[in-house]
Amino acid sequence: MKYELYYWPHIQGRGEYVRLALEEGEADYVDVARLPENEGGGRPAVARLLQDAANKHPPFAPPLLKAGKLVVSYTANILQYLGPRLGLVPKAEGLRFYAHGLQLTMTDFVREAHDVHHPIANSLYYEDQKVEALRRSRHFKSERLTKFLNYFETVLARGGGKYMLGKSVSYIDLSLFQVMASLNYAFPKSMAGMSEKVPRLNTLHDIVAARPHIAKYIASPARLPFSTHDLMRHYPELDG
Amino acid sequence: MKYELYYWPHIQGRGEYVRLALEEGEADYVDVARLPENEGGGRPAVARLLQDAANKHPPFAPPLLKAGKLVVSYTANILQYLGPRLGLVPKAEGLRFYAHGLQLTMTDFVREAHDVHHPIANSLYYEDQKVEALRRSRHFKSERLTKFLNYFETVLARGGGKYMLGKSVSYIDLSLFQVMASLNYAFPKSMAGMSEKVPRLNTLHDIVAARPHIAKYIASPARLPFSTHDLMRHYPELDG
């Protein structure tokens, strides 16, 4: 199967979780919007698929994964589709439901980290909601960041393996690597302060980063840089 | 299979989406926390399952569904587990991924509607973030409420059937009924203003409400009332 990923070409964003799975799983895929516009790429490629009036099953938002005639929407849903096909999730049904629950918990975590800099509206600039963002950031760091990280650290400890689901790498590990990498970029001081409490998460981050396919991908131009246009943003005043 | 639902006993909340599926599907289930504490129920029952230190696959938050030894967490994940077992989703794999994408989009919608009254922190009272809530509510009503409702109206129109996925009822219809009912409670003025633009959604709400198992459930004491302790809350100043 040749996969087509449709996601905004200028940020890692939610698409990055899919890219990491496709890379680790050595999938045959095209990151369509990264192609030039005159080759059918760019942001218009995403808009065309989103707004296709002939589609009887319209999706709400990217990322979208096209697999033949099927279009799967929503990051966690795409990963659950790809997991078994790319050998990135165990076979046992119970573990697949557990894995998906973990991915959805990460989805909430990432959204809460995003809402730190956009607590009022996505349609406004950060600068237009900075007062509210500063207030929200204090609660995020002391209540939510700690709660989510402690939870995932517990998951790793309880599982007793090198990876989240045991001995073998799964898409959950790739996603957790991306969550940790994004948090280390956006909240370096807070993460340094938490570091001793989440040794297993930090080790997992390093193990995933060193996996050959992931290391090669991260060192390539395909890996976009972190930025203040992305889901998680480094504004020093929100981290301090 | 006898199911056990673990969710806070005093609100509809996210557990209500699971309750509706269990009711429509005539499942054999216990809403464990609704039992008296001296019969193993109440909030401590939820806390015990959440904090069970012997569980190698710890969940993050309720609702949780126990099915034999399996514990499934996260509302949309539970519904995807129950769907095939209760005959509440079509057999085709593509439609199941589509259904799950729709459920996850509703999850985001509900979260955004919740964050209207809690834009800064869940740990604070509404009264302590009222200024920010008022500001957020204006953007929610004019940008997000309209966007999500128009999307689901389009899904219904494109599908061409009575229900979201065609001719037969699915868990998606039950969830959309709950979303509409909650919005009608929390934002009556805004919803009245939108009414002409979403005729299909309003009809779907009424069709689901009139289904025998759902109608019976809603008329029973098992259906908790809407309230300002729930995910969606009616504060007139946020609706006006």
C-alpha cells in the first residue's frame, strides 16, 4: 500500500505523530503538501481533500491519511489504522485498546499544552491573549504537566519493559518521544525541574531518538524545526 | 458479557455517551458508582479502579469500562469497543474508522464547549475565571459552535440517510444526540439562533430521543439532570 499524508507543510504539528510512525515502519508514503504546488502539493492539496464536495464521508480537519480509497482522519485514529499494518502495535486486542487509550491521553496532553498559549481563541494571536496565557501557564505547569508526565512515567514503570507496551517498540513510544521532544523545546525550565521525577520517560525519549529510522529522519530536511507557529511553543515568559 | 461502567455518579459528563450506547444496545451492565458505597459503589469505586497499584495497564481518567479482565479507558475508545458488540456500528472497516473520526471530533467539540467556562484551569471555580470565560464565549459562539455544527450538518446531508452513517442507528447518532441536548441546555439562545442552519441535526436529535430504549432511559431516574457541575453548563452570561 502506498500512503498519502495530507497535513500542513510548515509545521510538525499533529501530522508529526503520523510521520514518525510512517518513518519507523518504513512505509511507502508521500507527504503530499510538502511537494511543490505545481506538482499537486502545498496547502491547497490539503484544502482540496478537506473540501471535496463529492466525498460522502467528509473529514473535519487534517492530518488525513489516504490509503487507496479510504481516507482516515484524526491523528490517533490514523495511528490506530497504521499500527497493525506497520507492525507498530502488539497483536493482542486488549493491548490495542490500551495503546489507543494512551494515544488519546497524549492527544489531550498536547491540546492542553497548546491551549497554554491560546486559552481564549485560536483565531487570535498569542499577543492578544498573553495575559490569560500567563495565568493559564502557571496552572498548566504546576498541575497538568506534572500530572500527565507522572502518569506516563507510571505506565512505563508498571509495564516493566523498555517500551510503553513491553519489549517491542510501538507507535505509542514514537508519540511519547514527540511529546517529550516538544515539551523540552517549549518548556525547557519546567522540564529540567521535572527531570529527576521522570527518568524512564527521558530514557525512552533517547532510545526512540536513537532508533536508526528515527535518527535518520530527524537528521534529514524532512524533519521540520520546532517553532512558535507550532502546537507547542517556546515563549520564555510561559515557562519561567 | 456483563459490563461494568465506572464513572462519577453525580453528572452525565463523558460517561453519558457510554450509558446511551449501553441502553440503546440493551447491554447487561452495572453503573458501578451509582450503587451505594456500602454496596461497593460511589466515587470510591471509581478511585479504587483508577488507583489499583496491581494494574499493569493503569488508566488516566474515567469513564472506564470493565469487560471481564479488560479495562477500556477513554470515552471514544469505549464506544469503539462497544460498537460492534452492541450492533451500533456498521461492519465495513472503512465506516468504522470514519465513525471513530466523527466521535473524536465530537470529543474535541465537547472539550471546547467545556473550556468556555473553564479557560484557565479546571482546578479553579468558574467565578475565578469569569472574565476570561466571557471573552472566550464570544469566540466560541461565533467561530467554533458554528463550525462544528455546520460540519456535522454536512455529514448528515452528504450521507443521505436518516442517521449519520446511513440507514441504521449507530453510536455516533447517540453521541450527537447527547451533544445537541447538552448544547440546547447550555447555550439555548445561541442554539435557537443557529436552528435554521442545522435542520438535519435537530431532526436527528428528536429521532434519537424518540427511540424506545433511549426514551425510556431519559424518562427514568437513571438519567441525571443537566447542571452547572457538568461538562456543559448554562451560565446565561456566556450564552447571550
